[in-house]
Amino acid sequence: MKYYRDLQNVVDTSRQEGIEEGIAQGIEQGRQEGREQGRQEGRQEGRQEGRQEGRQEGRQEGRQEERLQNIERQRSLLLKQLTRKLGNISSPIQAQIEQLSLSSLEALGEVLFDLENEEDLRQWLNRDSSMNNE
């Protein structure tokens, strides 16, 4: 009888140890699965944020590029109009026009038909330059 009780105690103890070991293994496995799931979610969030940032940067760069292209188109059109009105424009004057800001290009476009010759254009550019440097 004592033998059966001792045997029962060994079985109960082994069962308890098995349960505890199973719980410990389950906890560890759960932690590993949780870590892996967390990593996957983190990677997914990182990808989404990266895509969003990339799209936003792309839009900003696109808008900036479009603005620069618009300025270049305006500058090109203005040079064509000046050449048509005044004849060939000297290289130094063209270089000055290439350096004009958008607002100065617009202002030059407004006075274009008041200019009679390249000297008028040179004077306007000098006035514009001195006004922008103040």
C-alpha cells in the first residue's frame, strides 16, 4: 500500500512537473510568437510609413520641379518676345534675364511693350536689379 502511495506521489509529482514544464514551454512559445508577430507588424508599419513619406516627398519634388519649369517657360517666352520686339538681345542682357526672379520676369512682361530698344531694356534691368538689392 505504501508502495502504491509512493508510486502515486511520484506520478503526481511527475505530472505536476510536466504541467509546469508545459506551461513554461507554452509561455516561451507564446513570447516567441508574440515577438515575431510584433516584428511583422513593425515591418508592415515601417513599410507603410516609408511609402507615405516617399509619396509625400515625390509630390513636393514634383511641385517644385513644376514651378521651376513654369519659370523657365515664362523666361523663354519673354526672351522670344523681347527678341521679336527689339531684335537680337546681347549675351550680357540675356544673362541678366536668366537671373531674374519670377516676380521680376512678370514685371518685365508688363513693361515689354513700352521698351523701344535694348538700351531701354538695359536700363529697366538695372533699375530692377537696384530695387531688388535694397
